Amino acid sequence: MTLPVRARATARVEAVAPEGGEGLLLEFLRAYRDSVQLIVNEIWRLDKTPSIKKLHAVFYDNLKRLGFRAHHVSEIYKRAKEVVEVTKKNKGSKPVLKKLTARIHQLDYKLDFASKTLRLAVLNDRWVELKLKWYSYLDKYLDGSWRLGEIQVSYRNGKIVVYLTFSKEVQLRELKTIMGVDINFNNITYTIVDLSGNLVSMGVVPFRGLSKALHLKKLAEKLQKKYPRSWRFLKLVRRVRARWLCRARNILTDSSHYIAKRLVEIAKEYSAVIVLEDLEKLREKANGDRFSWELQLWCYRRLQSFVECKALVEGIRVVYVDPRGTSKIPPNGKPLVFINYRFVKLEDTVTTRDVIASWNLALRGLRQMRGSRVRWSPDSPRCEAMTPRAKRGNPGAYSQVFTNNYK
């Protein structure tokens, strides 16, 4: 029996402050941002990033005089240190913080789910009460299994946004089948095999969101060509272009959520492990103008991350395999004849290359689980029967912490 794993989810909720409360909140967020920037400036000049203990000794008294609570100060340390470490790792220039965002510790807020109100501690031990714009899909976090952690409060474009972080312990399901998933531009093809490699089921989930998003992107590009120099300065043109691109983004996000939810439901029905393609270097190998143009909006990484998150909540494992050559190799050893770029003939059956690819992905996932290296979904424990081989010199190379939006 495997140990339970921790699943995390983040819910985005808009909030409204009463009269006078928005000013106090903005004052706190500006002071929070400026304090983080102050510490970032001091750390940036050092060759080595100091520890939290050293940062506490240097900045604690000064930040307390500004009216911050003790937990506010600790969150400011962490935020500043994270910003500097990530920027130096990416070899960037000194960061300048502009967004009004603050992390709030569990002891610095009070959330009443009955009245949907949030009370935040701000400067000088004052409190601000926010009314949350609650949505029905968020009620699933109130069933008692989810635990609320720290939150994040942001102020953008005149709106107050609160990010609620939930976590719960999930027991991984006992696997009975393997589900290979092939992600394409217009569909998602899956094939399910049992632990002996025998075919169980296969199917296709349509993915129409990309074609709609590409159409909207094409309209935006035509509009820019019509006004090649002045489109940035014409308010109406800018608004129309922004509306089309925003609609394209929303279509891709909703389509990814729907497909991920559908795939997880199928995997849950068959008690399957989900096998995804490792497409990390796909953009580097893109060739052809049309493929590169479509690839800009092909949200395969977002879709895979949604699948991982939703699968982890349901206790389903996720494996990544190398997809190289999966659409060219016969999965059952029978002769494979190519009819054209899309259709093939496997013995006496005419099918698509997508089916062949998803079938081979499932078989590769099955072979990897029998002893070679496996990359499990984040936070998954390493049970005795399925131990992934750690990277040489870094035993914890494949242990990760996964946080994502779950809709």
C-alpha cells in the first residue's frame, strides 16, 4: 500500500472592499512591494544570497517600525529571496517590482465561508474586510477534505483578486491499466492497454479550441497589417485586437480544462496510469512557417499541467515518456503500411497515425514501469514496486512540488 500524497489547488476569487477599505489595502500593498524591493536591492549587491536568519537580523526591526506584523515580515523575506535567486539563476538584470501583490500567512487573515467575507490584517494592526465574489464551482473545496493555507492578495486594473491555496491528502489508486495519450492540433487520441500489453480500449477527444483561437489570432494580425504604424495609437483598433486575443486565450484555457477533465474521467474509469509525451524540446525543433505559427498557440504544456493536477487530485499517477518514433513503429508486431501522412494500414485495419502513437506511448509507459526510469506526477511517493532511478549525483532529481490552478 502506498503512502498518501499531497495535492494542492489554487482558486482565484475577485473581492470588493467597503468604502474606505480599499485605500487601507492599497497602502498596505504598496508598502509591502516597496519593502520587498528594498531587500532585493540589498541582496542583489551580495555575491551569495544570505539566509532567512541573517535577513531577519538585519531588516526585522526596520520593517516592524513600518507597521508590519511579524508574519508579514517573514513573508517579505521569503519573497525577496525567491526573486533574487530566480533572477540570478536566469542570468537576468536586477528586478524591479511593479505589481501590487502580497502573501498573507494563515494567522493574518480570517475567512468566513458562510458569509463569504475575508478579513485581512494590514499596517499598524488594522483590519480590512473584503466581500468575496463566490462561484458555485468553488463549493467543492468546502466538503471538509481540503485545508486552506496561505493566500495571496493582488490589485490589478482596479480589481482586488484573492488567490486561495487549498491542499489535501490523496491516496493513490491501484493501477490496472495503462493509458497512452497523444496530443495533436485538432484532437487528443488515447489508447488503453492492460498490464500484459493487450489492447483494452481507444478513443478520440476532439480539440476544436486551437482552430478557433488561430482564427481569432489571424483576424488580429490582419487588423495590424491594415494599420501597420498607427494601430498602437488608435484606441478602437487596440480594443478590438485585445478583445480578439483575450477571447482566443479564454477559448484555449476552457478547452484545456475540458479535455483534461475528460481524460482524467476515462483514466479513473479504467484505473489507469496516464502516459504523456515528453515535449520539452518541441519548440526548439519546430521547422516550417505554418507549424511555427500554429505552435505559438498550441497549449500542450498547459494541457499537460492541467492533466497532472486533475489526475493528482483523483489519485492517478502520470508518467512522461519519449515520443520519438511512436507513430512509425507497429505496436503489435504486425506489418505497418503508410497510406499517406495521416492514415496507415496495420495488417488488415486502416487507422490513423495518432492511434498508433498513443498505443506505442502506452506500451512504452508499461515498459518503463517495469524497471527503468519513470517520472511520476509531482509529490508521488516512491513505492517498492515502482522506484524511479534517480539522476546521477542528485538522488532527489525527480521529486517535485506541484502547484497549479484547478478548475
